[in-house]
Amino acid sequence: MENLQQIYKQAAQMTYKGQVATYIPALAVNDPNAFAVSMMSAEDSIELGECATMFTLQSVVKVISFMVATNHHGIEEIMHYVDVEPTGDSFNSIVRLESNNNKPFNPMINAGAITIASLLPGRTMYDKVKSVTLFLEQILGKQVHINNEVYFSEYHSADYNRAISYILQANGFLKSDVEEALQVYLQLCSISVNVSDLAKIAFYFATNGKNSEAHCSIEVINIAKALMLTCGMYNFSGKFAAFVGLPAKSGVSGAIIAIVKQGEIEHLQGPIGIGLYGPAIDKVGNSVAGIEFLTQLSKQYELFCL
Ligand code: GLN
């Protein structure tokens, strides 16, 4: 345990190298020095730092929305709308919407995630959001809520995402109108969780959803994990795969989930789900302390999965 405490302490000291996201005004008030980690196996869990703090999922939700939409429509149909290729561009980039037949490259960048939001099951905006919150509630075994302050804050400063939505619509890659896709997407980004919830989500992937009430086909779970490995950490995904070697997904709130299919971290054994929260993020959008922690953890506990 001493070793783990040491990794945590060293990572927590790195927060000064990052900054909280300010382009969503409501995120700017978060404590830049916060850093918490929760890890769970089938039998036990380890918590480091202040694990009760609530924050929003932001881009971490993209992987959940992808699964719900793909479970509903099937992989072939979804692939007509969104590809599964990494970009190496920033998450809100617009440049590639004029290549690859205008199809968004993957569901982990904003363009692909907004298309996915328009494809969610349900007639109304409310139903579409509900389809994802319900799935999440089945994973977590508890109710989840949307942080409306964060949602409205982002909705009123969503110029980039609105621009992306209009381009998607013009090219035939939205199944709903612009406003609905945008609002569904932003509400999903604003779902409130803590690090223990993140660890549970990661554990769901680590066990391929076995014994969970949240049903998803193994093919879809496999694609979700491949997407996390290749595109989950924005335009740092290649380096993260090379030097950490775990499927993971981050959000600009400073949230990260990381999946250990088989490993041993102190008294935790077998499939392990890791949740991290460190709102000081780097230029790419990843939690600075989170990346540092996972890099050291993977190295010292030999978690590299490839
Ligand atoms: N809601 C954020 C946005 O669309 C999510 C992005 C992120 O977490 N990288 O900009």
C-alpha cells in the first residue's frame, strides 16, 4: 500500500502543471488541486483522496452513449453514420468534417458524439437522454442526475459544438435536428458522478458487463474498448496506448476511467476498474495528475494490456 500511496502523492503534486477548463464557465470554479482515485475489483476497493466530490462526466459519457445507440441500431447501421478511426486532432476539431466522405471519424470526438446523440433511441429529447441515464443507472445501481448549472453554462457557450452540429446536419449525419442533438449531447456531458462511480463504470468494461443489469452485446463492448484504446484520450491516445497500455476515456472535467482486464494492484486482483478525478487538465484536455498516476501505476504493477 505504501507504494501506491507514494504514486498517488507524486501524481497529486503534478496538478500545478495543469489548469481547470475555463471554456465551460461552470467548470472554472473547480479546485485545481483536487485529485482522487477509486479502484475496484470483484471483491474489494481502494480509495485515495477525497472520493465524495461530485463532478460531471463530460467526454467520458461518449462511450456510454455509443453503446446505447449501437445496441439499438446495430453496428452496421451505426457505421453508416460514424467511423471508428482515430484522428490525432483535438476533441472539438472541425477540420476533418470535409474528409472521409464528411463522416465523423469516431464517436469519442465531439462530432461523432453529437451524431450519436441524434441516433439515441426515443422520440423526444427527454427520451434520448433517459436512454443513456437508464443504462448508466443499471451499471451503477443508483440514480444519476444532470448538473443543470454545468449544462446551461455550456449550452450558452457552445459555439464550436453548434457549428459542428450544423456541418453534420448539412452533410446528412444527424438523425434529429441541430438543437435536439446539441442539447441531448450537452445534457449527457453534464451527468453528475463521483470517482467511485467512475470505477464502477470501468469495472463494467473490465468484466465485459458480466453480471450487470446493463445489457450490451459483447461485440459492442469490444468496439467500445477498442475506441477507448485508440481514441479515448483525445490526441494523446497514441502515447497513452504506448506508455500506459490500458483502454481509457477522459473528460475535460478532469475525469478518467481506465480498464484493467486482468491485474493485481495491492490486494485487488482480477478485472479492475479505475476512476480518477483531477480537474487540472493539460493542453490536450487530460487530467495531469490522472495521466501521471496511471503511467506510474501501469509501470509498477505491470498492467500494460497489449
Ligand atoms: N462537453 C464538452 C464539450 O463538448 C466535452 C468535451 C470533453 O470532455 N472533452 O466540449
